[in-house]
Amino acid sequence: MARFKIVNGVKINLTSEEETIRDQEEAQALIDQQAIKDAEANEETKKASGKQKLLDLGLTEEEVKALIGA
């Protein structure tokens, strides 16, 4: 499927080199989005693990909430 760019109000086909660059940019954007999702999931996992460790040490649910706010 041909892709276009607009230059001075004129619709122009992308060159094969521009297509390749655009494909690389789109692939990198997907990688970046996945990295963000993975980091968020990792943070949630660590938070849950830390909370469970505090509970295992004998703290009550209220004490844990007071410490970490969750």
C-alpha cells in the first residue's frame, strides 16, 4: 500500500527509502510501547510482592496501607 506525504499542500508518494525509514520508525514505536507496558507491569508485580512480604512479617493490612498507601 502506497504511503504519502504532503509537501507544500501537494500529496506525494514516499520513496522506497522513506518507506523503509517509516517502517523502522513504526517498528520502534511498537517496541517502545511494549517496553512501557512491561515496566508498568513489573512495577505492579514488585509492589504486590513487597506488600506480601510485609504481611508475611506480621504487619496488619492497615499497617501496610499506612506504610505504602495501597
